[in-house]
Amino acid sequence: MAVKSLADLKKMSSEFKNTVSLRENGDNVDSLIQIKVAMATCGIASGAKEVMDFYLEELDKQGIKAVVTQTGCMGYCYAEPTIEVKLPGKDPIVFGHVNVEKASEILEKYIKNGELVEGIIPVNYETVK
Amino acid sequence: MTHYRFHILCCGGTGCKASNSAGIVRKFEAVLKEKNINDVQVITTGCFGFCEKGPIVKILPDNTFYVQVKEDDVENIVNEHIIKGRKVERLLYTDPKSEGHVSDSKHMGFYKKQMRIALRNCGFINPEDIREYIAREGYAALGKVLTEMTPEAAIDEMTKSGLRGRGGAGFPTGLKWGFARKSVADQKYVVCNADEGDPGAFMDRSILEGDPHSVIEAMAICGYCIGATKGLVYIRAEYPLAIKRLQIAIDQAREYGLLGKDILGTGFEFDIELRYGAGAFVCGEETALIHSMEGQRGEPTVKPPFPAVKGYMGKPTNVNNVETFANVPVIYLKGADWFNKIGTEKSKGTKVFALAGKINNVGLIEVPMGTTLREIIYEIGGGIKGGKKFKAVQTGGPSGGCLTEKDLDTPVDYESLAAAKSIMGSGGMIVMDEDNCMVAIAKFYLDFTVDESCGKCTPCRVGNKRMNEILDKIIKGNGTMEDIELLKNLATVIQDTALCGLGQTAPNPVLSTLNNFYDEYVAHVKDKKCPAGQCKDLLSYVINPDKCMGCTACARKCPVAAITGTVKQPHKIDQAKCIKCGTCLDTCKFGAISKQ
């Protein structure tokens, strides 16, 4: 496992990067894309876990810096799985009926290009800060 | 490779370990396994700094900061937070002002004003895994220095950064390296001083426990700069966890070829060994430290010759403190110009402090130089325990002085603290409240230095002992005004004549308390009273017969049966028998007992 040159070290550093990237991203969460997957019983039952795994893998594969977390039930049990996407500097948007296919569409269109896609659930409540 | 959803960081510093953080880690692993959750990683890190509320468990990426976690809480955290995504409210930190739960560490007053350079990896990476350090650009500074800079250029960069010795004296690091570079010899040594000895200080220990590789990398850089191939870490045997992690880190660095021969293919050779000290305070002094490493008595010798000329085994030696080294890799990565913009005109960068004493948030903090004592004590430290009144803060441990209310707006840097008649010191910061007697504080520190004096020179060996006896006399109520004068006299003579830093600075706490709290000394001598109510010989507990209901509670609790009286009649304390333990005062429900 010897590091023979500075180039070796740099290569190794980027290889190991993902061991700590989750922590580093968590440290400056406000400047990153945040995806929250609703993982309450209703969400999990309708496949939220697959959606979460999809994002974790795909974002890493494409090298997109993002924080994927899970939250509790958002209340839209009729539209599970639901996810909330917050792009830096924008208001969060909630999408419903997100299967892996939909998740991919949201990634390609909204997350990468800011284009809106079908399936947005209008936010009709206020959160107590 | 597995994509982790969560990282669970458990503090593995000595403080949290003492409150069973290792058990918490094991429990997390067991519960996760039992529930078949394999996309959550549990990591033991170094100190988070918030020792007051340990053991700490931090969950990322959502930055949830759980305090005072017990093994029994683990299942609950997994069920709620990991599985259901709901934070466990009862374990969150409660803001003392708003009394609301603070869900993530970014919003805690304790962290807001901090800036972490030396502690950048503490509480963030697993100190026992070199891969995490490398992932955080570890050893990249060494790579940069070895491939892009000549030793002279690297020393110039260090000088330009303005980094000064964090052991307390504040000598410019670049200058020190330059001296060692100039000495010509067949062998030179880099020594890391990890003999942290101030009462209440634990900065260096926490760095070594939380980020040992940063010190190893810096020592290698220093070796390249001064032309040394050997490094030695002088560490006290009382720091077993730091020793263990440092040894693991050295072994891993060797395995990766980052220590040893031909580092990074540049032909540069450097290796590090540990030397254990037995925990003598004087061995923090560099000449004493070197003698101790050579197997001699840990006694200082007169400088010059300075270690840069004639040090370990008679060879040129550069000695730097742990925290100084921890700053080095970042300086080379980000550049001297980045570093010298932080801090004040003459004191650059940040300083780590161990907050202790009568303060709400006991812990480890790092702030930019120039932060005021008020900000540290009230904003980061959360103020004085139990809403009591602030009285003084001691910086620089037994070599420093106390600073009072009037000094609270002093910016923390080498010059300002010296102007306020204290010193920066290595970073111990002990806060005292109205219940602390300053004469007793002076005696506490002097007790320490008398114990730790090596006995080589007379002023320190005998002089400090005499001062200690006079203080004892004053505390017992037998002092005279002449004693106070004698104390002052002795103190100045010792300062001027003692051989090394230990002796020269030992009278500081006495002079400083005399300066700031002269009235308290006079009260002990003339009125035979201790205004703070701490010196037992000068106070008596008395029962106010008008308030005493004769409930007998105090009489039953008194360990020496000094309280007598019949039921429903006022009681009395026999002063001859009373040992002044204060139990009766705590027991009385009617406020009938008072200290006088």
C-alpha cells in the first residue's frame, strides 16, 4: 500500500474521498443540493428505500455533490414515495409518486438543469421555525 | 462499495471514553447488525470539544448533535433517527437561554465563534485510520514541500505565516527552524513536546488523540526544513490513549511509505519514535525535556547553548509543541498569506484553549487570536455556572496570572495578555467565581510548582517553599502585614534568579492575585476573614436562633456531632468540634445557618 509519489498520494486522496465526503457535505449543507426522502412506514412500503439508494449511487457515480437524507412522514401518504428537493438558494420543492424512473427524471431535469417536472405537490402549509 | 446513508460519529476522546463512549459504539454496531442495517457507518473520532455534555454522538449528514448519550439510548436513536428519520428530542442539546432544543451543531453558541485550524480533524475523522486523514488532503502539504520547495523557501513561508510557538512562549516558529537549519551537524533532531502539564489543560492530548497524523506530517516537514531525518515525540505516560493512537498513526504512516526512506519518491528520509516522560512539569521546559529523553535527570540547564545548536545527544534539535505542529500542514496547503490574515497584528492564526473551572461549557475550543475573553467566557463558554458572579480567569496555568472583570475585553493574543500582566501560556483557561478565594488560588498553584520543582536551583527549591509557607500562614489566619511585604519581595527575587521558566514564573500567580485582590489578602491578615468563604480556618458556621425551628435535621447530619439542642428549640454549633464541612448549611430548610 506504499505511496510512491505525490501523484500516488493525490490519487489515493480522491479514492478515499467518499469515506469522508458525507461528513464534509453535512458540514456545509446550505451550499449543496439537498434531497430528503420521506421514509416513514408509508414511504418505505411504497418503495422509498429504492429511491434513496438510487440517489445515493447515482449522485456519487455522476460526481454531483449533494446531501441525501431521510425524513419522517411529510403527510402526503396518498402520493408516496415523496421526496423534497432543495437546490441552493431556492425554496424546497416536494415531488410525489417518485419511483426510480421518476427519480431519474427529477435528477436529469430539475436537479441538473432546474427544469420543473410533473408531480410537484404544492406546499400548502407553513412550518413553525 | 457501500453507500452510507448516515455516519454516526461517537467521540472517543479521553473525557467521553471515561463516560463509556466505547460501550456506545459497540451497542450501535450490535443494534445496527441486529436490525440488519448495513448502510450506516459508526466511527470513533477524537474530541468534539464539548466535553461538558459528553458522551457526544453526532449524526451526519444532518449534523444532529446528541449530548450525554447512554448505552440505553442507542436503540432509541436507531429506531427513531436512523429508521424513521425523526430526531430524538430529549437527547438534543438544550440552549440555556432559549431553553429550546438545538438540533444541529451549527446553531450552538459553543461552536458559532470558533474557528478550527489545529482542531480541523478532531471530532471529524477516525484518528486510527490513515485513509480518512489522506482523504482530507493529509500528507499533501508534505508532498508539496518536498516536491516544490527548497528547505529555505519552506522556512521563509513559515516565517511569513507568522506562526508562533503554541507552548506558551510564542517564539516565531519560522525563526526557530531557521536557527536549527543553520547549525551544521551529521545528525539533527525534530522533537515534539507533548509533555502538557498545566493543571486543567488538555489541548495537546486532544490533538494527539483526535488527529495524530497532522503532527506526524508536520514533524516530517520540519525535518526536511532543518535537515533532520529523525523525529522524537516526548509524551507523558499519563496519556495512554494519545500514545496508543500516535503509535497506530506512526505504524500506518510507515506502512504507506509516508515515514521511512525515500518518502514520496523524493529521496527524503524521516522517521519518528516515541519517548515517554513520567509526567514531571519541569520536563516541558526544552532543556529538561532533552535531558529526560537522554535518560538523564529531568533538570533544565542554562541557555545558551540553545537546543538549535546543541540539543538531544549534543546535536542540533528543534523542539516545537504539539499544537504548533498541528497548524503546520494547513499553512503549507493554504499558504502563509491565508494564515497571516487570521488573528491580530503580531499574533497570527488561532489558539486552542481548554476551558475549565466554574464555567457552563467546560471543553476544548479554538478561536482566532484577538477574540476577547468576554466572548470566550460568555458566548462560547456559556457564562458562569449556577448564575454566580465572575471573579477571575487564570490563563497560563501556574506560570500565568489572573485576569479580572476589568480585563474581560482584552483580546486574546500574546501581547495583550502580557500587557494585562498575564500570559498566553499553553492554553489552560480556568474560570473562577465569587466563591473562590484568591489567596487559596495562589496557594493552589504554588503547591503545584513546589511539588514540581526539580530542586536544582535554590530560588525555586527554597524560595517557592517559603512563599508557600507564608501563604499557608495567611490562609490559617496567622499572617501579618509584614508577611505580605515579604511575599512580594521573595516573589521578585525568585523571578529574577531562578534558573528556568518554571522557577521564574512560579511567583506569578501570587503577584497577580496580590495585584488584583490585595484587599482579600488584607482581610485574611487584619480581619481574620476570608471574604469568599473558602478558607476553613477563617470561617465559622452559626445558627440564627430566631430562624431555627429545632427540626434537628442538621444535628442528625453533622458527621462530628457538633450540633446540639432539643427538639423545637434553637440548636447550637460547638465551634471547637466543628470541622466546617458545610453539611448543616446544605441541610437546613429554613435558612437559619450561615457562614461568617
